[in-house]
Amino acid sequence: MIRSSHAHLYVAAASHAGRSGKNNEDRYAVTSYLLDKKSAVPALLAVVADGIGGHRAGEVAAELAVNHITQVVAQSDGQTPQKTLERAVQTASQAIAAQSSSKESLSGMGATCACAWIIADRLFTASVGDSRIYLLREGAIRQITVDHTWVQEATDKGLLTAEQAREHPNVHVIRRYLGSPEPPEVDFRLRLRAGESDIMAGANQGLVLRPGDSLLICTDGLTDLVWDDEIRDAILKADSLQMAAQTLIDTANQRGGHDNITVVLLRVPDETQVLPASRSRERWPWIVGGIVGVLLALTLILILAWYLSQTAGGGVPTPTVAETWLSTIPSTP
């Protein structure tokens, strides 16, 4: 893929260490691309990682996770998104494990990750651990990734309610993480409806995003303290995505901010909004071609009219001048 300076989605991001006094061990990256020069299909990758290990080891693991995942995806052609994301996450996990075993100060470090890769209007996700992705569509919010935690497994088995899980002492016991001795299974379940089987959720990969859809990729420092309906309201009521991101972080901090908090928000432009430059550029060849075609047609009509008037002996008519204003490409917000 080719790096692009223009994203085809609206993007906002913010990260805060929280109120506990610990280092910020969260890392994130949002990168925009074109698949190739010929087709100019836009793509965007958002990665969020939450480091595990403390004593600065967690931030090293999170940094490795974000860098390796981004690098592997950037080197791909975008033709096999799931396979690419799986290879990217596994590469990151192996790099973290290698670093962890090479230095005593980094021993035991790891990271969670959540990845959202949007190619044109199709969404592909991958996750390991308890960092999450949410989809906000038509005023409703849904967590579309699945936590890899002890309490999630207990909830799925009916041993805990969602309310009990929030306050359970094992709420932060993670079942999968990058850097583990055995490579973690990358989760491609993309849950759109309650009661979906794992096979159905996996088949949702490549979901077509709609105008106005929003995506939230975040660490558990947010979701431990701010509930889903509050996240929805903060996004819907904010004047901008950046204000929504800051509101979510402020709310988590007001409730204690006991962990690092990272928020990445993406939004598909709705039909009344200006398309970003990456899409607008794709229309220029058609627009220029159309204008040239119209001018050629008008020229031929005028020549034909002049010829007919000459052969009919009616003299040369004086054509009227018509002013045509073309406004096809609005400015990029």
C-alpha cells in the first residue's frame, strides 16, 4: 500500500495516563493509505495497544505491538485482509516475546491490541485481550469485539451477569495477550447481533460501513469506568469527534482514572458532508473527461450550424454566449 496524507474517514484520537500516577503504557496509531497508484482505493488502519508488565516494560510491549502491526499491514497489498492482520498480530507477539526473554527488566511484558482496517467502505477487525472496538450506527452502540478475560468467559457461560462482571475481582484477568509463550489466537469475531454464533460473527468480516457510522477503538481504562450508553451519548452529543474523545477521557478521569485511557474515533462522512480528498481525487479524471467531451460536442454543433447556414445561403449566424458554472468538487473539511 502507499501512504496517503488524506484519510477517507474523519479521525480523532486522545490518550491519557489517568489519575493513578503510573506511566502511560497505552499506544495507538492511525495511518491512511491508497492500495495502489492505479486504482487509488483508500484504506485506513487504526491500532490500539495496552501494555502489560509495569516498570516501563508495558509501554515497550505496546510500542512493539503498534509498530509491528502497522508495518506488516503497510507492506501488504490489501487483497487478503484477514490473513494480513493475523500475520501482523502474530509477528508483533513474537517480537514482544523475543524482547521479553532478552532482558530481565522486560521479562513478562505483554500487550493487548484492537485493530480496525477499513478498505474503501469495508471493515476488517482483529483483537487480542480486552481492548475493544465499538460500532455506533443509527443512534445505537454495540461492542463488536469479544474480551478475552476470565469474567467474559464466566458471563458467556451464564455464571455471571454483566453487572456482576464489572465488580468481580477477576475483572482484569486476561486469557490472551501478545508476547505470551504460545502465540495467541487472533480473534476475528465481529459481533453485530446478540446470540450470533462464532461462525456467524466471523462471517461478518468485511462489513460494509454506512454513511454516518462511527467506530471507537479503546483500552479498558475507558470501558472499566464509562458504560456503553454513556459512550454512545458522548459521541452523539459532541460537536466534533475530537470533543467526543476528550469528553470520554475526562469522564473516566472524573471517576478515578485508575488506568491509562486511550480513545480512537473514526466516522464515515454522511451523504451531506464533503468527501475527503482521497475520494475526491478519484473523481477528477471522470470530471475532466466529461468537461472536455462537452466542449468538443459544443464545438462540433457550432461548426455544423455554420456549415448549414452557409449552404442554405442564410449567412453566418452569430452564436450567443452562455456562461456555465461547474462546481463538482467541494473543498475538503
